[in-house]
Amino acid sequence: MARIIGSYVVIALLGAIVALVGGGAHRSYGWVGLTLCVLLVGVASVFARTWRGFAGLGVLAGAWMLVTVPLAGEGPGGSALIAVDALGLGWVIGGSVAVVVAAFLPRSLLLGRDEAVRA
């Protein structure tokens, strides 16, 4: 039981780290930086779904959202880390789409044909 809970904690930490890195780096190299950050969300989402199924994907998505939403809000100085422009919206919407794409990937693609049949 402790291993299962530990795995969800690791997935939640991964989601928070991906959100922090992506929230800070999505504008670093323009559209290339945005694409790489959204790809990072996609890879983390596929990892979470492969490891713990839809529950793992939900934990990752929840942690990602809990960190991304405050970063997009206005800070005490009136600024926001995730601005409301094309890159900022691309980060928020692109990350969400990456999670949804990971949810719709076939199980046999994630686990392999033999493992999907046994599970």
C-alpha cells in the first residue's frame, strides 16, 4: 500500500515540477520553447498513464493545474509569469491538450500488445 501511495506522490511531484519548468521556460525560445514545454507535458502524461493508468494521469493533471493556474494569475506587483498572449495561451491550452491526447492513446500502445491483453 505504501508503494502505491508513494507512486502517486511521485507523479504529483512530477506534475508540479513540469508545471514550474514549463511555466517559466515556455517563452524562452519563442515557439520552439513553447513546443518543447508542451512536449514535456505530453511525455510526463504518457509516463503517468503507463505507470498508474487513468488515476495516475488524473493526479499528474491535477498537480499540473494546481501549479499552472496561480502562475497565470496576477501577482502582487501586477505581473504574471504566464501572460495572456499567444505563448501563454499556447502553454495552458497546449498542456491541456497534451494530457487529453495521453488519455486517448490506446492501451496496447502504452503497455505493448501482450501486456494489454494480460491486464
